Amino acid sequence: MATRADFVQVEPYAYEIAKTYRADMRVSARLYADEAILESASHDRSLEQLINTATLPGVVRYTLAMPDIHQGYGPPIGAVIPIDPRNGGVISPGATGYDINCGVRLLKSVLHAEEVRPFLGELVNALYANVPSGMGPGGEMHLSDEEMDAVLLEGARWVVRRHLGTLDDLEHIEEGGTLPDARAGAVSEAAKKRGSTQLGTLGSGNHFVEVGRIETIYHEEAARTFGLFPGQLVVWIHSGSRGLGHQVCTDYLRRYQGVITRFGIVLPDRELICAPFHSPEGQDYFAAMSAAANFAWANRQMLAERIRRTFATILAGKVSSHELRLLYDVAHNIVKRESYQIEGTLQELLIHRKGATRAFGPGQQAIPPVYRAIGQPVLVPGDMGRASYVLVGAQGAMEKTFGSACHGAGRAMSRHAALKEISGEVLQERLRWQGIFVRGSARGLAEETPEAYKDVDEMVEVVHQSGIALKVARTVPMGVIKG
Amino acid sequence: MSSEERRENPYELLSHTADLAMRVYGRDLPELFVNAARAMFDVMTVSPEKGTVERHLLLDAGDTEALLVDWLNELNFLHETEEETYTQFVLDEFTPTHLSARVSGGPTVEKTLVIKAATYHELRIVPTDAGVEATIVFDI
């Protein structure tokens, strides 16, 4: 197993293992971290999983992981895998993960959070009642076949066309909330069935809605551009493509098992299974993955609307405004076509992000015009007891990390261990005395106890110091609902 | 784990930071498949009191590991979409790459965990002195 000694420090906050470490590596593997994070990652399979991603056909320059690296299946969580799709370069469903376009969006209020504190309990209870969450089958909406196909093609735009949201929302979503390569026919009937009642539902696990307050502003200019100010009320949403995405990944992993030998691809881990991008199998997965990503953007749009309506119901007449505007919405499990300089030539690559956020720096055309001069908002949620961050993408990301930054704090403790550590009821009381009002299933809360996560401050510091994305604002939780 | 303990506890949970890993035992492959299904439902549901529904599954795969993943994912799909929990698993036909099964159970009473999928990650089925064992990682 790879150890600290196998890694060479290449930047103050980056360590690399050479491609000579293992015969099957095509490129080196890099980790953005400090000494403590690197040491911690060497205790489980995370580094080995990162090294495995360097064996994928077509991988260029280096494969990398963010400081919130932790053990997953296939790649580690926190991985960014750049692949040149020409000459047999692959697309990998396993390297993208089951929760396709799991992601985060941040809504901002014009209110100071303290104006809402007197109504916080009522607000969080209403959010828990109005936002379908947890392990149940889904929400009250049942998509017809035609509606499902339209959602898969149009993503968040489909939801806004039904007057659930605004054009302003669409302008503030990565890709406008719609990937154009989606094809509904590439998604199985099983996947559509699994997702048919789940649009507008949060799910369980680490998904959440958090009402928070901006505690600190670090970057005045970016904060002004993003419309953020100290004390401001904000709402975080973390969810993905639900059962539909899980089934798309399952379907293509199954289909690819039968074809991988035909392409002569040998892998160190079967979960990294892949197919050449320019093969029928590769194109079908890309179309299905894009469709699932669209479903996820539609889902977060619906969730945002449920939250807005709840704010209106609880706060109308009590505060000066209950409006919530979208700051941004980012994906963190996805494959994107993006262009980067490779050996002096601009080359379109397939960027696989598995637990990593796009973090485009200033000037990129893909960023909404209002943010283009400064860089895109990068949303990094932490845990429900400590903090989360808004960062701004920087030039360093374009040069060093294929336009990517960390996506969260990263787990430090298994769910099983967390359940042994604390009960949901005790955690709920403890957080109440910290001024954080939490609702969720007892088990779901215990599994997500703040101690189960690494300290997001440390992850963000690495990204900030590396010039990948810069700190703009730190938010602290006031109320959280968990699935 | 002794063979006596394996009969008592056909699976054990392994440490995994973000997801769920388990080792499942069986005297032979069919028993392993049944025990893996039981283990999966054990961690994600509370068993209904009596069986009222029966489903049929017919699966083919390229190898036994892929068949095990397909088996678990198909059961999870039915569990999620039909809102049913299965407690009885009968394999009418079984070869290392093919199975025909009848599973029975009832409407899901209580769910304790959502499993997104059984993965191929480091999936191994190995012979042991007491039969066979498999290590399975689930995305949760």
C-alpha cells in the first residue's frame, strides 16, 4: 500500500506519486493536502484508489484528489480524472458514481439572519414538513412517461417552465441546469421508474437543507459581486439525482461488464469499469449520465421552490422580505467536456469529478456573465455543527486542477461508528444549546454528527493557499433538516 | 470467525469510512447468495411479520461476482420501486452465471438505510474451509 514516503511534495500544499510507482499507471497522481491530511489519507484505501485512477486509458497529465479525499469505491471521493477522449480514451460510470450530479445550491436572502431567529423553530419545522426527505419512496408528484423524458432532456428548465422558479435561477446554475448531450432513450425504464416519484425530494444520507448565517467575509470584492454580506441569511441545499441516477450507474456498470474485454481494457478495480468515449457504449453512457444530471438539477430546482414557498408561508408579514435568490448551483459527481492546455495545445477533455466541484477562475465563458470577471462561486458545505464556505474559483484551478476544487469536509468516521458514538436525540439537544435547530430521523442525525466529518476549515485552507479557489464567506448553521 | 459462528451470523459489517462494507458467508454459492440478500435487507429494513407477496427473478451474468451484484441490485430495485421487503429467498436454478429465484415478503414496514447500489469495488468471492465468503461494498 502507498505510504507518505512514496509521495514527493511538489507545491507547498500538493504531493505527487510518480507513475513509476506502479507498472499500470499511465500518469502520476497528485493530492492537494497538508501533511496531516496526507498522513490521514494513508491510513485507509484512499491513496490506493487515487493511484488506480491513473491507470484509466486516455488519462492525461496527472490524476488528482482534493483535500477532502476519503475512501470510496472505485476512485476515492474527492477525485478529478482528466481524460483525452481521442484514441480510445474512456468514460467511466464507476468513476462518476451512483449519485450522478449530486450537488449543492445556495440561496441568499436580503435579510439579516437575526431577523428570522424568533421564527427559526417554526421555519425549520415547516421545512421538515414541506420538503420530502428520508427513506420513504418519494414525494407526492408522479411523473408520466412524457414528463419524465422532458425532465431528462431539459433539467431545471422544465421546472421553471412550470412556473416553479425564474429565468434568473437558470442563469445561476452550472450549465444553466441543462446538459445538452442528454438522451432520454439512453436511460432504462427501470431508472425512470425508480425516479418517477422522487422529483423534489431530498433523500437521506448526507443530503440536507440548512438555514445559515454568514459569519465572516474574507473577500470584499467577490462578496459584493455575489451579493453576500455579514450576518446575511442563506439556505444550503444538498441533493442529487436520487434513485434515477443510482439506477443509471448500476445499468451501465452491468452493461460494461460484458464489453470491457472486447476493448482490451485491464483495470485494477472492476468498479472503475469504462468504455472508449467514442464507442456506442461510451456515447450511450454519456447521454444517460447527462440525462441523470438534468434530473438532479430539476430536483434541486423543485426543492428550492418548496423552500421558497415555506419561507413565504412562515415569514410573510413578519419580516421585510422572504425572497430567496439563487447564488449558484454546482455539481460534484459528473463528467464534463472542458478544454485545457495540454502540452501547449488547447484540448477538449472529459473531466470526471467524483466528489469535487467545478471551480472556474475569472474570464471563463461558462461562468454566468455577472460572475465572469471574478470567477464562479464554489460552494463547499461542511457539517451541521460547524461551518460551510463560499469560495471563488481562481486561476490556479485552471492551471493545476482542471478547474476543480474540494466539495466538502470529507468523512472521518464511518456511519456505523457514528451511530455508536452518539444518539440522534442527544445530538439534537446538544446542537439546540449551540443555537442550531435540527430536524431529522434519529438515525440519520447520528450518522451525520459533526464529529463524523473532518474540519472543513482545514480543507478550505489548503484550497485557498494553493490558489485553486479563494475564501469569500464562511457560513454557520442555524437550522438543519436531514433525511 | 468459527464455522459455528458463521452459521449463527452469516455476515459481519466491516469498517468503511463513507459507505457500507460487509463479509458474507455460505456453505456453498447458493447459500452465500441467500445470505447476502438477507444481510442486505437486514441492514436496510425491519422485516415484515409475514410474507404476502412473491416475485420471480431470472438473471444471467458473465461471472459469479457480477451475478451476485446483479442479484443484490435487482432485489434493491424491487424493494425500492414496489415498496416491499423480502425475507424468503428460494433459488430454483443456480449455476455460477445464472439463477432463477422466487423471493417473498411483504410491504416495507420500516426502512433503516437507503442502499444506492451494491458495487463491484474489491468484490471477491473466495473459497474457505467452511464454504465460501464474499466481501461486498455498498454505496449508501
